[in-house]
Amino acid sequence: MKAREEGTQLELDFRKIARVAAACAGVIPVAVQNINTGEVILVAYTNEIAFRKSMQARRLILWSTSRGELWEKGATSGETFALVEAYVNCEQNSLLYKVRPARGGICHTRNARGAPRNCYYRRIDPATGTLENLDP
């Protein structure tokens, strides 16, 4: 169990954007929303190649900042996502993808039942700063 991914302590990574900027020039953030539920399920990155492939294939294709490669969500896990709609913000420096899951969650973590979750599965208690797992 990784403490950052499963623990109850808040350990925000305020250096992520700086690392992404240094290692992955030419990327912008993408908020990914389940079109059926309205839930934000992931925030990731895309570059020009991933963006064009996503638009062409109508599937969720992103740029993996940790691996430095194209990332077609679900290519290995089977948890694929159809790209239904895409939006750009006013400054054209971030995107919103509305997707439809083929079957399950999007996160690389899994709950106790072994099912993939969405990435926002822990709620912050503002009084204590601890995390509550909503999908244990």
C-alpha cells in the first residue's frame, strides 16, 4: 500500500507542475469528466499528438508525464473511455474531456473489491486535514 495513494494523511504534491514543465514541454492539463454522472474522474495532460489522436479516434488518449509516452486509457487494463465531447477554456491552455466509460473506473488504484475507482476517491476533512476514503 502506498501511503500517498491509500493513506489518511494529506500529502499534496505542489511540485508536480514544475516537474511536468521541466520534463514535458508542450503539454496542457485535461480535466476528464464522466458524461453520465458529471463526476470529475481524472486530471491529466495532453500534448499535440495525444490531442489529435484523441480527436481522431474519439477515445481517451493522453500524454503520460510519468512515463513520457502516449497513454491510451484502457489499452492494457480494458478500462476504456469513449471521448464524447471536448471543450477548451478561454485562454486555450486547458481542456475538458467528457467521456463515457466502457465498464469501470479510471484510476490505477483499486478498492478492496478489486474494482478500479475514479481518481477523486478521498475527501479532505477541513478541520483535521485528514483524508476519508469514500471507496475503500
